[in-house]
Amino acid sequence: MAAIVVMLSLLLVQRHLIDHVILALWCSLFVAAYGARVVLTYHYEKDQHHDWHSPQWLQWFRASAGFCGVAWGLGGILLFPETNTAHQAFLIFALVGVSGAGIVIYSVDTLTTNLFTGGILLFMIPRFLLHGSSVSLALAVLFIVYVIYVTVAGRSLASSLRENISLRIAANLDHKNVHQLAYYDFLTGLPNRRLLTDRLNEAFARCARQQTYGAVLCLDLNNFKGLNDSKGHQAGDELLQQVAARLQQCLDKKDTVARMGGDEFIAVLDELSLNKADAIAAAQACAEKMMAVFSEPFELQNSKYRTAPSIGICLFQGDLQHEAEVLRRADIAMYQAKKSDKRHSIQMYDELVHPAVEMRATLENELAFALQANQFELYYQVQVNELEQPTGAEVLLRWLHPTMGMIPPDQFIPLAEENGEIVPIGQWVLAQACYQLKVWSRFAHTAQLKLSVNVSAIQFSQPDFVPMVTEIVLASGCDARNLRLELTESLIVKNIDEVIEKINALKTLGITFSLDDFGVGQSSLSVLKRLPLDELKIDRSFIKDIADNNYDSFIVQTIINMGKNLSHSVIAEGVEMQQQMATLQHMGCHAFQGFLFSRPLPLAEFEACLQSATQTTAFGTPLTPVKLFSSTL
């Protein structure tokens, strides 16, 4: 703006002395020089990464400054009135002011200053020296001295300016870094939990003012841990960065997507609709859009990788809900989506499933401390022969919680298998069973009893399973021949060679093995004949209708015959009626377990029944054990 004022002043003063064509020519040159500066500034501001390109921009800036200096220098030539000393003085006065201002303004960069003032001096000084009067000649010399003086004096100013600018840049960068670390995820550049909380509360406030619905979407990648385990954390980090970029592209600018940690992302959708149904539709449409960005594979370490997410949605309206509650509900919905049968799924939060999920979360948390707090207890369900005499028992785990009471195994066992707690719990069960066998070995009526212990597939697959069992058995001093480990069919179909190796290693101790719930799994005859088993356990689902259902009867008879042909003993579980037992005996089964004989009992009650079963009448005839166990029903 200052340059334009000086330019207009020169044109106004010199218009009567200089040819209008020359004035127009210089004016065009001036507009071109400073117009180039305007265009350059515009493109610099448009460059989103101009900080990265600063060396290139500095070169263009220096060139434009030199061009402007040349324009002023040509002004000193073209606007020079040869016959008018006063106007010569005015011209050099204007150029001195421009030069002084340029030296001060550009002093932060010495080369820019030299290019600007050099352009002026290079063109105008020869003109004044060759065609000027004595006064203008003196002024030109003073001009040169002035430029030199201001340039030298400006060095300290330039140093101070550079230092000040450097400090301000450093402070600004520090502020940006602190803000980035405080509010953004370092890996993906997305907002973190802290900034998400602020954005969510702002969304609550806006929805409250407008009485509209918003939504929180919780997205979690499927099998992300498997990627980290197979390809390393670097591949996992690459995936998260690419996922973050894709999610940002599919959301509106007013919406927020944040990374909560790990492979979990949260999106906040603001002011969806006044109508709840429309808001649900809009949230689901956005979730579908997010799901669609996963249709293309990701490029990880020069290879393609496909993954899919599970998405949970929770609506909110106004500021009545707390941020943590909305996020928790979205997480519950995401968990339901992950548990669905689909490879990827979208689920809305449902109040009806909330209690079940709440209970699951509570149990999962309490389960982590149950073993330490001695809340587990072993129950024993008797196993009998065809004469209904006890031959052993199956050890069954029970969880007696101090406030929630007795928790059914089908509620906590799957949880323990999912979070890995089944490994220490199973180790504890095995140690207790071995200890009990050692105690029973001291008494004649219990010395020959066998104990069956269920082994989880996760527990069996541990690399140290064989050493762990060996150590427990040897430490207890029990007779390993009375210990039977029950395996499931799902376990043996995974890695048959490893299973056989572990079974054979433990059989050297005398431990026997039973195949639990036989008939409901997927094991083939070719696999079954290779396994060094000792017993097949017929699943209770086939025993229930054995007397009335020809299909179940045929399966049971087949299993019994198969066991005989493979030299395995066969035991039927779930026997509840005398007719079922009679049918099984007729088929050739001679070992039984079920409510007909006894429910699972705590150790004290079980031992009391055993003690009663060994007492005799006056005629020396043993009492029928089944009646004694049945009395506890």
C-alpha cells in the first residue's frame, strides 16, 4: 500500500513533465512487479504445506523483491526530468524513502535487501550521474551514502529481528507440539480421548439447543491382534494410519473421528435429525459408509491385507447423558456386533441386552480376582458301575461369589476361556484333584476311586502343559493311574499330532484319558483310531431320549460298539431315569453318571455318602450306594 501511494504521488507530480506513454509504460511495469507479489502471496497462503517448501518460497520471494527494486530503478530512469532540478530532487527523495523502507523491512534477510536496493541503485544512479544537475548529482551521492549507512545500521536491527522471529517460531512450534501431544493421537493424527470428550460435550450442548439427535459410533477392527502377532507391530501401525485416513474421508467436516487406543475408533455425529427414526437411519447410513471404506484391501509392507470392522451405535439427545455413559453404550453395541455371526456387523444399542452385557462385564471383572479370593469350590459327581457301586467321580468347578451367590459354570467358564483365566484356574483344579486322590489313597474305601478332570482346549494347548501336569502329579504324591483327564472333540481336531504327543507323554505317568461329550463334535474315525484314549464319554444329549428316539438309540449303540472295537471303556453321562440305565446296560454300557445316582456334591457331602456306602448291615450285605447318593436329591 505504501508503494502504491508513492507511485501515485510520482505520477501526479511528473505528469506534466514526462510523456504519457512513458508514464503508462512505467505504471505497467510497476503493476506487474507488485502484482506478481500479490499472486505469489496468494499461492503461498493456499499451499497447505508451505512450511515444508519454505526454501523454494524464499527464493521466489527474493526474486520478486529484486523485480520490485528494478521497477523502482527504472522509475528513476523513465521519470527523470532533465530540465527540472526541483522535480529531480522530488524523484530522488521518493526513491530514498522507498529504499530506506525496503532496507528496514527486508533487513531480516540480507540477500533480499541487497536485491531490492541493488535494483534501484543499478538503474537510477547512472541516470543521475550522467544527466543530472549539480544539485541532483549531490543528492545522488548522498543517496548512495544514505543507503550504505542505513544498510550498516540495519545489521543490528536485522540480527534482533531474526532472533525475535526465531524465538517466536520456536515458541509457536513448542505450543503446537504441546497441543498436538495433549489433544491428538501421535500415531494417526486423529483427536485423542481428551479432545473427543470436549467435542462430545459440545455436541451434547448443540443437540440440546436444537432438540436434535446425535450419535456415537464405536468401531473396532476384527482380528487386529492376529495381524500384530503374525506381521509385527509395524504392520499394525501402518494399518491404523490407513484406517484413520479412510475414516476421515468418509465423514463430514462437522463430525469427529477419534482414536481411543489400540484398534478402537470413535466417531461423533452431530445434529442428525429432530426425528429419532430419521436419526437412526442417518447414523446407520454413516456406519455403512464407514464399513464401505474397508472393501478395498490395505497395502501393508508391500502386500495386500483385508480386514473388516464391527460398529456399535448409540444415539443421544441433549446434554442429559454423560459422556462416559454414551461411550459405554456404544462400546456395548460394538461388542454385540463383534459377537454376531457375520464377518462384520453394525449394531444399535439395545436396552434389552444391556443387563446381560452388564452382568458379563461384572463377571469378567470379578473373575480376575476369584481365584485369589478363594471363591472357587470343587463339587464331585459320582460315577458308578453296572452294580451301582461308586468307581470314581467327575470334578466340577463351582464359583461361590460372596455377593452374587453361586454362579453357574456356563456363565463363567466361557469368560475364563476368552480372557485366559482358564489356565491358572485349570491348574488349581488339577492340583486340588491330585491332592484329593492322595488323601483318598490312605483309606481302603476310597483308595481305588478315580477322579476325572476336564481340560480346556486353551489349557491343553499351552506349551508347558505336560511339564505343568507332571510337576503337579509328582508334587502331590498321588497315584496317577487314578487321574483321568477329559478332553473335548474340538481340541483333538485342531492339531492331532501335538495332541497325541502330549497324551503319550502323560500316559507314561499312568494318567488315563477320556473323550468328553463324544458324538457332538467333528472328530472322524481316522482321527479317533490314532488317539491313545482310554474312555469314550457319551454326551447327555443322546441319553435324554434314548428309550423313545430310535436315532439317539442308534447313535449310542454305535458309540458303545466303537468303544469296544477300539478297546476303550464307555461311560454315559446325564443318566436320570432307571429306564435309561436299563437300556444302556442292554446295549453293553457298564459305567454311568447322572442325577439318577447323585447331583454334584461338595467334598464333605460326597465323602459322607461314600462313608455310608461302605457300611454293612447285620448280614454283611453292603447297602446300595445309589440309594444313599439319591437321598441327597
